[in-house]
Amino acid sequence: MTLRTVTATRYVTPLREGGSLPAIVEADDDGMYVLKFRGAGQGEKSLIAELIGGEMARVLGLPVPEIVFVELNPDLARTEPDPEIQDLIRASAGLNLALDYLPSSVTFDPIAGTVDAELASRIVWFDALITNVDRTARNANLLMWHRNLWLIDHGAALYFHHTWTNYLQRSRDRFPAIKDHVLLRFATELEAIDASMKLSRDTIEQIVNLIPESWLVTNTPFENSDQHRTAYIEYLLSRLEQPHVFLEEAIRARTLNV
């Protein structure tokens, strides 16, 4: 399992609706990407969550734009008049993360739109697994593109890694925040899809091994990157152990909300 690496050649425009000030950039493959800066917000942790969450979703057959690594030259800051953007580019020099830009896509409207019950159930299951707090009616992080639903922005997921204390114990948390999921009311097949949502140890290890060395160990209790990677793997495998307590919580929340 690999990700492509591209080099940003032009800063196009900021996406100010994002708290971490992501931006549309052009790269040396002539592609356009939504760049997530390592120098913003939660830094590398947000990029790690974006990487793990996005690639896990892809393995599960969920629609996620291509994720790429992006090399960012701090010299790009010279052409930007906004001091905030200049500082962000300079602070993010080196390897960053981006998603393929979906031109003319629109934000999913939970009031006007509907979602197939199976797809909604699979997304709710997945977001409960990765403890994604950022798929609510206020901020769905879902796009409609060519009449299909696409998942974006998993940087707020896996929030356990902001403090590593008792992380294995916390891997069995039920995740009550799933009650606020924007697709919960459509997710009528949660029990039915559970058996098909499979992630093997090998798959988890391959995804975690994608994390660049330069994103690991900083502000953690780990002595080296191998220990850091192992902690992510242990957490995810523990979370996937039966019974799926996160699924039980999603079913309970849906029953109470219907």
C-alpha cells in the first residue's frame, strides 16, 4: 500500500470554512488538491488521523477522494499577501497531506438530501469506529459530486492520540457522540452491515506504516517511531474486537432518536 507524493507549485485559495485553514493548491502533476497543513491546528496528529481514517474508509469501500503526500516549499509564501497564510506556509515546510479536489462539488444538505440506507449505515459504523466527532448536521464533511456522496475531513477523528494515557483502555469506549451523526436517521441497516465491515491486522499495519517518520514521536511518551506506530495498531485492533461496542452505541442512539 502506497500513496503518491506530489510537490505544490501554486497556492490557489484558502478554504476559510475549515478551522485549520486548508487551501486549494496546484501540484507538479497538474492536479488540484485540498491541502491540509502540518503547521496548522493540531499539526501532525490531524494529518495522521486524516491519513488513517481516509485509507481505512477506502479499504471498507467508502468513497474518499485520493489522498496524497504534498511537498511544500516555504518559498511559496513570498507570493501571498496575507501574513497569516505566509506564516502557515512557512510553518508547514516539508511533507503535508492533501485530498484530490472535487471541482463543483457541493456540501451535502441533510435536510434536503437523502442517503441510501446501506451506505448511511456503513458510514455511521465507520465513523463510530474511528471516533469521528466531525460528521454532524452543523458540519457534515460530506460532499455531493456527480450525484455521488464523498467523505472528506477525518482530521478530528482518533482523538485518543491527543493524550496517550490509558489508550488501550479507552479503545473500548462506546463513543456516545455518535448520537449527533448527520446520517444516523438514515442508518437502518447497522446490524446487517456489521459482518461485511472487515479490516485485518495486515491492512491496519499497512495503513499505519504509511505515516511518515517526520510526523511521529513528537510530544508523545514513545521513544521511537516503531513504538508510536505499534500504539496506533494496538488501539485500532482493540477497537475492532468483538463485541463492537461502538456499533451497540450507534444502534442504541438511533433507537432513542427515531
